[in-house]
Amino acid sequence: MAPSISLLRQLLSRPTFPCVSTPPIDLAREAYLGVIRLHEKLTTEAAEVFARHDITAAWFNVMRILIGGPPGGVSCQYVGERLLHRLPDVTRLIDRMEAAGLVTRERSTEDRRVVTIRITKKGRTTCDALREPIDELHRRQFAHLSRTALEQLVMRLRNALDRP
């Protein structure tokens, strides 16, 4: 049954966002929105650097995990637990990285369910080539802050992350 014209008029006359008439956004919401906007800005700038090297932020993250991990390689689970951004399918991510020659996978002969991932020479070279451009990007992103302000920001972010 189609809605009546009067019902449609009623619905259309209501404000789309009822909160428009409420008091200004409280500080917690303002802080949340600021963090989200800052995240978007920072990650967009980083994505531009990664794109110049034909990789993604997730690929860079995986390569850093592999370089910092045990020398014999790691499992997909190990990588998934350490990613900065949770991904639903680490295996497909590794598939694409393997196709690009950045990582290798080796299935265990004792237990076929176990797959060890290692970074290749090309992966290490790519990651090493990005170290300075990424460090320089981060310096530029926070150049407007004094050392003290930056230390305070780091401390406050850690405190926010450690909340119950």
C-alpha cells in the first residue's frame, strides 16, 4: 500500500538530522571528528608516497612486519595480528604481494596447513627505499609542533589507546 500524500508531507517536513537544533557538538565528539579528519589527511598523504613506489600502505605495513619479525619468516596469522589496519583477508593481500615479487610463501612439509611468509630482496629494497621519504613525510606532517608539543601528543594518544 502506497503512503498517503499527507504522510509523505509530514515526513518531508521533518528535519533530516534532528540533532541540528541541539546545542553545539560536545568536546568528545569534536575530538573524535578531529581524529578521523586527521587520520584521513595523514593517510592520504602517505598513500601518495606509496603510490610513487607502486605499493599500498598495507603492503608497506606487511613488509615492515616481515623485516621486524623472526628471521625464519612468519605466518599469515602473525601478520594479521600486527597490521595497523585490520583486513578481513590477509591471504589475498599476501597473494598480491607474492605476485609482485615482494614476498615468498613456503608450505611446511610436516604440516601442509602451515605457510611461512618471507620478504624477498625486492621487498626489502622497496621497503628500504621508502624509509627516508616516509620519515620526511612524517617530519613535514608534524613540523608545526614543537618537540614538547609532539611529545605531549604522543603521550595523549598512548593514553587514549590504553583506555579501558
